[in-house]
Amino acid sequence: MALRSRMRSLLPASIVDSALPWGALTLLWLVGLYMRLPILIAPPLAGEIAESLSLGSAAVGALTTVPYVVLALSMMLAVRFARRIGMLQALTLALAIVALGSAARGLTLSAPVLFTASVVMGLGLAVMQVTVPALLRDWTPSHLGLGSAIYLNGMTVGELIGAGGTRPVVLALAGDSWQWALLLWSLPALVIVALLAMRLRQSSRHRKVAAASETVPSRSMSLRSSRVWLMGVPLAASIGIFMATNAYLSTVLDARGEAGLLTLALLFYNASPLAASLVMLWRGRRWITRRRPLGMFAALGVLGLVGFLGMEGWPALIALVISGFGITLELTLIMALPPCLERGEAVASLTAGMSFVGYSLAFVMPMVGGWLAEAYSNPNLALWPMLLFAGLSLFAVYRMPLSASPNGESE
């Protein structure tokens, strides 16, 4: 008895008090897997695609950036669409569109069709981005933090296997055909669509619960809301640091005469999100809606980047990994907030608003850094605008609302 009591005391209260919804958590992880994977399978196939379609370097880069841009700009439209047909219906249809759009890229030898399919895929990803957090209150009402950590872990794993597994595994299975590789990656998504469709056809009791959740009085978050900006700016900092570092890492290392470290730097830096997501699964539920851990990880991301820019060799590499670890935990904790702060459709609305701000600013700041580096012929300047922005975003973390407020504004 003493041993059993001791073991129960070591477990999180949420696990002891109520059974975990394993079916919902598994489905959340699978959906999260395909929230970024379809975008990141294109870069490993870029050489083959460029050769087949005679694309230039800018067009090849657009294969990755176009879906992200569409995702960011269509967030508010995605919320309206999801409200009209229902969150789960919208998620099911969106994942089907993502799967078919991704597959369509492999069924064409026409560049316009390829980019049209990428745009359609981006629209589907935008709907997925806003509906998954909104569904957490229905699927994991007693485990909001765990549900958020699970789907965000799936998203991180999807990024890693999409970027790292496409060429050595999927392209080999496809007989070195980039078209067949894109098609193969789309097949598991259709299986997940079938699982979501099965959930739609659950018992009438579950339908009534879902209907009741959708009729909860809610409000729409506009871009005039301070809450949207106070959450969106730190989100932009975490996304932007990751994007800018990956974009300019080779340039910065080459300018310092450390080009030999590039492979290891990219490997360790892009592996840091997986380590962070595993830590989030372990401890994240205790950190969500708490300012101290959020501020600590945001500061860690900034200080790690300062260390990378100020040092050389292995110390700089370690600082870079620390930065990647910190910004991933910052991003995860921010993305987990909407279902904890809002109810009903307001969850999707808040997610859309802060994601629009976050992704839009995250695209702009690295471009400013690239312009400065080129204008002053100093590659080291490429990361400084993003670093300065991230440092200033710490003030938004301090002001960020971490509890619900009646009018949707910061408290």
C-alpha cells in the first residue's frame, strides 16, 4: 500500500484523477504530423523537381515559402470557414485537401499546376491550424495541456521526418521518382482522414456534446485586440529565429571561416525541437499558462543566439542548440494557450489572429536581416534584426495575458 501511494504521488494529478483519452490523443498526434510535413517534403526533392520542370532557384525556394505565406494570410478566412461548417468537419475536409493537394504536385509536369496545388495545400493547412486547438476542449477537456503538447509533438516529428526521411527512405521506395515520393507521403494522410470521418459518425450522445460546445457564447478576436498582438509578437520571435537561423547559418559560418561546422550545426539545431517537444510531453502541462517558464525559455532562445553570434567553434554551436531548444518550448507554450484561455469558436479565432501576426512578422524580419547583410556586405548582420526583435518581444511575454478575461483583452 505504501509503495502504491508513493507511485501515485509521483504521477501527475491529471493522470491519477481521470483516465487519459488515448484514442483522441493518438488522433491529435497523427493530425499534428501532417500540419507541416507536406511542406517540408519538398526541399529534399528540390533538385529533382527543378530538373524536371526547369525551375530556377527562386522558384524552387517558393515550393516551401508559398504554402507558409498562404497559411499565414488565410488564417482569418479559415476561421470563418470552420465556423460555417463546424470545427471537426472543417478539419476532416482540410486534411483531405492537404493530402490531395500534396499528391497533385506529383501528378503534374507543369510548374503552374505545381504551384496552384501548393496554394491549395496552404489553404488546407490554415484550416487545420485553427481547428485543432478549438477541438481540444471537446476531445481532451480534462487534459488541455497534454492535448496541446501531443499535437505539437506530432507537428515537430512531422517536420523532422519530412525533411530528414524523404530522401533516404521515401524517395528510395519510390524508385528515385519525386512524383511517386509525393504520392507515397499523401497515402497515410488519407488514412487519418478516414479516422476523422469515423469520429464524425460517432454516437448521437457525442454529437449532442459537440453541438453544445459549438453553441457556447464566444467572441471573435480581431487584429485590434491587444491579446492577439501580445501573443503574436513572441510567437513571431520564436518562428522568426528558427527561420532566420536556418536561412543564414551557412552564410554566417562561412564568413567566420567555420564552413566545416555547417553540417553538424544544421543537424543539432534542427534536432533541438524534437528534444524540446519530448521535454514538453514530460513537464509541459505544469508550464502552460505560467509566465515564469515561458519567459525563461524565451530568454534562453535570445541568449543562445547572442552566444552563437558572439562566440566561435563548439561553444557557439552549443549556444545555437540552446537557442533552438528555448524557442521551441516558447512556441509550444504559446500555441497551447488558446484552448486554455478561450472556449468555443473563440479558440480558433484567437489562434488565427496570433498566428497571422506571428507568421507575417516572422517572414518580414529575416528579409530585413538579409537586406542589411547585403547592403553593408556583412553576413553577420543577417541575424541581428531578428535578434533585436526577439529581445524586444520579451516585454510582450511579460504583458501577455495568461488567464481568461471577459472582454478578450489583456488583463
